[in-house]
Amino acid sequence: MAGTTTVEVPTSDGAADAYLARPDGDGPFPAVLFFMDAFGLRPRLAEMAERIAAQGYLVLVPNLFHRTGPMPRVDLADLADPQRRGELFGRIVPLINALTPELVARDAGAYLDFLAARDDVADGPVAIVGYCMGGTNALRAIEAHPDRIAALASFHAGRVVTDAPDSPHRGVGAVTGELYFAHADRDDSMTADQIATLEGALDAAGVTYRSEVYAGAPHGFTMADTAMYDEGATERHWAALFDLLERTLR
């Protein structure tokens, strides 16, 4: 039975609070780095980490917003009220925008170092999974550390393709591992044209990948604590994730 504890991960900009979920036993276990969505560390993410750990993986879920302090409690009931929703995103969006590619790469190195130093983590590369903005930043992480991350699973990520010179899709040539992308249907943050651009970049770079649109599933479909939750799409996501982990980490 997997359980979750809270740990602190040293980074160059102070400690990052994080969830750590591990299977029973001494290990060593293959490790999974889990990049959160914009709503941050909360019971739903601990529950998801425990489900991954129950399959035999040690899972680290860092607070990507750690530079502003420990993860504050986000009341997702605010999403139902237009005014409070606006206030919530008014607080969150600057935190998302502050995560530059350089900071993401630096932090990812610290998270990887933390895992590598643990006796209960198996030698060799880890896998990374990310949700929403976490998927976008997980792609940046594997681009920055291709020798240390063997696989990426990205679910309902947005802004993977932008016009910016440092758009995440422009860096895929660095990737040596395997990538899996699950896109939400009718997602304004990742349109059909943007998906095609991403796939074109992956093809041109010769990256091993799968890219799938989950028909009818909204952005955020894995998050059972929001109105965007789609049970069928979420079960499909678990199957795809565990298939990828089994093939790349075992």
C-alpha cells in the first residue's frame, strides 16, 4: 500500500516542498517525477501519486511555485464563481509566467539530484509525468536533461506550441527518450493546428512519440476535484501512463 509524505527538496533558490509517494518495501524503485497542474499540491495530486506508487514506482511531486513559499491552499470551489475564478487565476497566472525555461531546467536538475541521492531509488534515468502547465514544463525538463529522463507523459498540456523563440516544441531535437502526449479535445490552449505543429517538430527531430486527442475530454480532464473531470478519459490516461512506464523504466 503506497503512502504519501511531505519532503523538502533543496534547490538553488531555497527548498521546494513536495509530496513523496513510495511503495511498501525497501526498493530500490524506479522513480517518477510528477509535475503538478496550476492548482498545485493538494489531496487529488497526492491520490494520483499514490496510484502510481502502488504500481511499484517512487513518485516525487514538487511544488513548482516554491519560490513564493510553500504551496498555499487553493479553494477549487472558487472555480464555480466567475468573480472568484478571476481572482484565483489572477494569483496563479503570474506564478505560471514566472517559470522560465531556465528556472524549470535548473529546478528539474535539483529534483533529479534529490531522487538520485536516495537509497530507495533505482539507478538510471527516471520518467516524468505532467498535467496542464506541468506537462508543458515536463517537456522543458526532458529537453534540458535528456540523459536523465527516459520518458515523458504529458496530459492536457497547454501552450506547448507558441510563437516564442523558446516555445517548448522548438526544443524537442534534444530528446532521446520516448514521449506520450494526450491532448484534450477542443482545447483553446492546444488547438488542432498547434498539435499538428508539435507532431511536425517531433517527426522532423526523429523523436519516438505518440500523440493522441481524447475525443470529448475537456482541458483538465484528469482532475477529479474540478468540474472538468472525465472519468473515461482519466482511466484511458492511467492505461497509457502505466504502459509507458512499464516499457521505459522496467
